[in-house]
Amino acid sequence: MNYTKALLTQWSRRDRLTVLIIAITVAFLVGTTLLLAAASTQSAAIAGTERSSMVVQHYDSYETARQNAAKSDLVFPITTIKQNGTNHKIVGVPPDAPSELTRLSVSWRNATIPAPPSTGFRGTVSTATEQQFQTSTGKQVSVRVAPYKTDDSIFPHSWYVGTPDTVRSLGETNALLIQINKANEGGKLSQHGTISPSLFAYFLSGMQGVLRVLFAATVAASILILVVLYNITRMSVRDRLRSIIVIRSTGGTARRLIGVFALRAGLLALVGSVLGYAIGVIAIRAVVNIAIAAGMAISLDPTVTPSVARILLPMLSCVVGIGVLAGVLATWSTVMTPPSQLTQKHRGTSPAEKGQVPLLGVRIHPRLLSWRAVIPTTTTLTVFALLVILSGSLAGVLAPLATTSTGTVTEPGASYPMESRIESQYATALRDKGINASPEIIVAQVSDGNPYLARGANYTAFASVSDAKLVEGHPPQSSAQAVIGQDLAQTLNITTGDSILVGGSTSPAVTEVTIVGVYRAPGMLDDQLIIPLTTAHTLSTKPGVVHFIRTSGGSPNKFVDTQTAGSQSRKVVVSSVTAPNVTVVDQPTNVSFTVQNIGSSKRTHNVTASLGDARHHQSVTLQPGEETTIRTNLSVSQAGNYTLNVGRHSQPVQVYQRPPIVLPITPQQAPPGSQIAVSVQTITEKNVSGATVTIGSATAVTNEQGLALVQLPQTPGTYELTARKDGRTKTTQIRISPDASRRLFADIDVSPNTGSVYTKPEADIRIANPWGQPLTRDISLVTPLQTRNRSVTFPAYNMSTMPITLGASDSNSQIAPGEYTIKVVSNGTTIASDTYTVVGDERVRSTLAQNTQFSSGSGLGQAVELIFGNFRLLLVGMVALAGLTTIGSTTATFAQVVHARRRAIGIHRATGASQWQLLKILLGDVIRLSIPASILAILCALGIVYVMSFTEMLTIFGIQLSVTTDPFILVATGVGAFLLSCLSVSLAVLPFLMAEPTTLQSNSSNTSAPQER
């Protein structure tokens, strides 16, 4: 039929406007999809390509875990034991468990499953030792603990390892069930358990949340397109009313007419979708290029990839389907009405013709437009308000990350903060300048299918830079405790007292922490789990290394810049000096000092060491990071007190004419009649032979090793023990008591006593067994970096000397500034101690300036900038596109309403009303319609957002978007909706105001409406 071809091919200006409105809406969807897809690609690049993971589930009983385990799964019984009041986990490793999960191993950590010893446990000891524990039932047990054979393990080294039978014999047993490569089978994330390594799964799960929001945006856009096409098709049907009557009267079926109009609306939607696709692709790339040219931080590359096409094709098909549906709905009521009743049905009357009058002198009812326009207007404005409120919520979450009141210190050249590696000790140098500093590690998590962020940090430091406040519980007090943000607690449905498994984000590791507190913090900081740094180190970086340091207060950037400029002359430093505090006249005094180049270029430096009049000069040339040790001898000719100076280091030295004698290690009490070995030395630690040692009536003479065997009195009491040699005397007291026990005696001397983080102090340890029988003891050496344990048997009358270095050669083991106690412990009793102080001097701050960079905002804020670029610009762009889409749909709505009242407009024009007068009348009607429509739109938008929040559609990457009720945003949304309505009606009524009155009176299909010209 000819009318079919005419309806499908003859498009008016109104139809072309419809195509443009649809194109703008589709461009919004296409642009948003490209941005999110580009962000997903960027995220996947950050996560890397390694996808092998394990899923770890916790069960309350070992039997239940075994019942739920598949043949390839691993089940590890776990229980809790106590030692000295502290809880410790012990895990049972089955005999058939592999020694390594090779598919999970990474270059920096092997996924090792530690093999248990045949008896007892494996733990953090240097040599096998017998230790006492208390089981969960209160029973005391003695267990032999052997050292770990490797540093790598999927379990924390703070956990003990035993056989399953050993663990189950200790009382109530829980279990860990580990499934390999079940984390993301078939592209679907496991909905049960904790994934490790989890970085890829974190981004995959997060993007699934983004796609849910994108689906909601597609539904909203489809509603707009439905409204637009419905109104445009209604106008087309009304313009062709006489033709429809003729077609129906001459045998045309209603079904065919509905099909033709539906196809016509579908073609409009199809052309608009294709045009919108092109506009969206071109516009979003143009915006990114313009932003880059303007110097803004945009790192996305929005291109159409096969994965993007798989999202866009169903989306555009949905738009075309909505167009067909709009055509059916708009045509149905007219075409299904008998032809004889169509003319009467479409006449209608204006509100003025119905005799409506003002209320209390104020006109409430519109004069020309119908109240029925409120419903489609509310619909379109609701979508606009929804987008504005969601954008405001997103901005509210991200705003705290971009604040300039905080900053982040990272490794120079790191492409994103989580790739950065810097030493946590730099935070001390910042705090010395009055700047709050928090060293932190980010550990991405996926638990039961929910992605979220765990942050390794000291909670007090975290709170000082985050404005966080505890609302329940207390800060973590051990490595097995954590605090959680209030929003994340709601998302994961956990609270204080609950335990949660935490996995490594890039390393194959897992641990368990107990929630001991809930905190409240602004923005997305409230959606995180805060675990101690020691715990995060077992899951991510090496000890002493963090991803970044967040700061607040002060001016870290000025501090770093000042240090960079002012420390150029101190790039070569004397990091440590070793020399005795006492010496003898004319005796060479050994002085050893280490010189280090902490700069970034090769340097030559002159170093001078002086003691009294003695001098030693030496020139050293060092590469960046290189260090060298210089040794020299200095002596003075007169006794007295002197100062040793080496570079910026100084220490007192006392010079004797003849060195006094000392009794270095002598028991203060002893059993009656026992025999002890007494050591006699000079103050310079040289053995004194031929010295006479007396106590009571007993006398003995020291041998060449400076030792004398002395028989102690039989009668209890306090006696003086005296050593004499060449006029030099040393006396001490010994209490003879039947209750005295035979124990070891020790002496420890740390040199130097004060140093920087680069100093590697030496500790000379002497342990003596002065008794006439061997003694076996568990000896522990406690240093700032570790505790060394071993069981040792000391022969009778023996003195053992053991020199150790407190600092290791790698920078990751440097000692942070502070005062430390080095102790020697025998069977739990401290028998010797000395102190060592690390100062955070200019050398630390100089290195801070050289090895780090500062930027404002938080580490996660920089990650957002990396993935999305300038997200404020993107949010403004999305709101602007939403505004254009709303203008188009609202214009179509009012155009349909005005089109229905064109005869009334024509009558006003014919009876002398000017175009301006008509515009004022219509704007007055729009005000009456838009105010309730805007209020309803905001209420509906808030309701929809609350529903989305309740169904967890607003939880993305574990971040819960709180529904914004900021009065400013709500008022701005209402005003924006009102102004959009006024602009839309002006655009819609313009063709009717410009048309001739006689044209507006025509209701024939043979006479075109204004839009048809």
C-alpha cells in the first residue's frame, strides 16, 4: 500500500528532531560504556595477567570441611593455643599435601606449604627447643618446636605447623578448605571463601558491579526513549487521523496499522542509535584528547574492542526494541477505536473551556496545557534527577581522596601507588617535622564474591590522616586483630568479635584476623578493613616496606624540596663509627667507620678522624648507594678525657696511664662450698694473668686466660671477693646462700650505642658458666630486627664469646629510629642487656628527599586518577549529557502536549494574542506543571536510589555509595529540572508560535502541521 511507504519514508523535521534526541541519549550510553570499559582495561593492566588463584574457606569443624571437600581440595585443621597469655594459631598439614602450589607461585614468593616435623610443631625458632603451651581446654602441654625450613609459606610464620593428628589432639578444631583455580572458573567468581592472589578477581568483581550500574543506566535511557518515541508517534498519529479513518473505513486492518507505526518508530530508533553510536565514539575521544591537550590527567583509551561490542550490541538492540514498543503503545488506542468515534475522541477541550477559576486569586490550573503532562514530565525529570544524585554520591565518595589537605609519599617513577615500594621509616622523619604520617599497604580482597580493600596500617597513624573515629571496640593490639569501617561492616555483615580470612592480593598467602573495633571515616575510607602492618607484610610487601605514606598537616612538599636542595653537600655520610670508650696512653686505638653515598650520582668525599692531636685523613670515591669501611689507629701520649670525631659523629674516650682491672662476669650469689671460675681483665678487655683472687680464707691465682678457680666458703653470708695485680685492686661482693641456684652469667656491649638507620652496630656477647658442672639452657638473643633462639650446653668453667651484627646489608632490614634494648635471655630470664638508639637525623631526611616523591591527595585518589583521569571532568560531562538528553525528552513531551492544543493556540492567535503573550501563557502553565513534576521527580529518584542501595546495586569495588541528601544538591537538582522544563517548552512551542493561525486550525492529514513543513 502507498500509505505504508509514505509512513516509513516520509520523515518530518519533528521526526529528524526525534532521531537527534535518541542519538544524544545513545551517545550518552555509548560514551559511558567506553569510559567504563577503558577503566576496566586499565584496571586489568594493573592487576596483571596472572589469574591462577586459590579459594580459602573457613569451617567451624574439621569433619564438615572434609565432607564438603572435593578430591583435589586440601583440608587443614586449625586450632588455637596459648603461650604466656598470647593466642597462637596452629595449622595441621596433611601428609599428602604438595610441598608447593606451583601454579600460584610468583617471582617474589613461592606458594609453599610447610612440611610439619614428625613430632611437635614447626615455628619461628632458630633451633629446635622444648616449649610450654596451654590448649583450648586449659591443659598444659610441652611440645618440641623446630624452625621453619624456608621463608616462603601460604600461612603466616606466626602460625605453628604440625600434623593433623597433632593439631586435633589439642582440643576443639576448625578447618581451612583450599580449592585451587576455583576463584574465577568460566569467568565467574567464586561466591564462597576468600580468594588469593585476589587482585585480578578484585577488578573482575568490581567491574561486574559497574556493569550492573550500566544496566540501570540503560533502563533509564530506554525509559526516556520510550517517552520520546511515544509522544512523537502520538503526534504523527494525530496528524494522520483522517488518513487512518479512511484506511480503516476502506478495509485496512488495525493490526497492519499498528505494525506500520511500530516499524516507523523502530526505524527512528535504529537511525538514532547508529547516529548516537558514532557521536558517542567520536565525542568521547574528542573530550579525552582535548583534556589531554589542556594538561588534565586523563589516562583512559576509550576504544571499541570486541568485549565492548558485546556490551553495546545488546544495548542498542534494546533501544530499537523500545522504539518498536513505543510505536505500538502510541498507536493502539487510536487504531483500535472504531473509525466513526475517532473524530469525537480527539477533539478535547482546554482547561479554560471547562470553566476552571483561580483559587484565592492565584491561578493553579494551567490555561492551555493539560495536567496529564505532569506524568511524562515527571518521568523524564526523574531520570535527570537520578543521574545527578548518583553523580553527587560518587563525587562524595571520591572527594576525600582528592583533598589537598592530605598528601602521599611514593616511590618516584611508580606508575600507580600500589606499585610503589618505599621504606616505612621515612614516616618518622616526617613526624619529626610535625607532619602526621601513616605508612600503608593496600591489599585488594574478594570475600564471598564481594570485593573490598584491606589496608595495612597502624590504626592510630591511619586515623590521624583520615579523620577516622572509633565508634565501637578498640584499636588492634596484635597482628591477629583488625578494625573495620562501618559501611564495609554492613556490606560484609560482620561486627566486632567476628573473624575474617584475609588473602594476599598479589602473593599466595592467607591469614585470619578478628574484628575488635568499628570506625567511621569520610568517603570510601569507611569501606575498608584496617589490619596491622605486620599482618599486611605477610600478605604483600617485605617487612619495613610499604606502598606509600599518607600525610596530613605541615608541608611535606616544601620539606622534601628543601631537603633536596639543601642536602647536596651531604650526599656522602659517615653512617657508623666503632671505637672503644677507654684506652691506654701510647696504645694504638682501633677506629672503624663506614662511609656511604646516599646520593644519586658518583661522589668523592674527604673524611677526617681525630682523637686529641692525632689525625687521619682519607679521600673516598663512591658510586650511588655504595659504602666502604675505613680502619685506622689513633693514639695519645697523655692520660685524660678526649673526644673522638669522625665527620659529624663524636664520642667520648677516656685514656688511662695504666688500665684498671675489672671482674667482668662474677655471680652475685652462690651455694655454700661451691667452686667458681673468676675472670680478671683490664678495662680494655685484656686478660690479666698472675692476679691474686681472695674470698674469705681462700686464695687463687689467675692463669694465662685470666681465670682463677676459687673455692667459696661453707658458711652462708656476704663475702668480699678481691682481685689484685701490681697495685691495682678490684672488689665485688658474693652472697653465699643455700637457696642460690647455678645459672649462667652474661655481658653484652653494643658499639656504637647511637647510630642512624644506616648504622650496622656490632654487639659483643659473652656468656659464662662459672660453675664446675655443664649447664644446658635455652638461650634467646633479642635484637631490634629478630629474636634468635637456640638450646646450648655450656661446659664447666667456660666463657663463650659471640659477636653479632644488628643491621643486615639489605635496606629492607634497616632499623627504624627509636631506642631499643638488646637482651640475652636464659630459660625466660634476662641475664644481660644493653641499649641502642637510632636517631632520625638529616641523613634520613636527605634520603627521604632523594628516594621519594610527594603529591597531594591520597594513594587511592591517585589510583582513581590513574584509572579514570580527572574524574570531576568526567562526572560533569556525564551530567551535561544527561541534561541534553533530558532536554530532548522533555521537549518531545511538551511538543506532544502543545500539538494536542494547537487548535486552542490557533484560536488565541486568530483573536489577537501576540506570540509573546502566548509564550507567557505557556511558560506560566509550565511553571504550574514543572514545580510538582520536579518535586515528584526528586522524590522518585531518591526512592529509586534507596532501592538500588538496598539491593546492593550501589556497592562497587566494595565501596558503598551512600544516598546523598545534601540540601544543596537536592535544591540544585530541582532548580535544574525546572529550568530544563522551561527551556524544553520554549523549544517545543516555537514552531507553533511561528505558524499561521489557519494552519493550526487544520486537523486533516492532507494539511501539514508546523513540524511537517
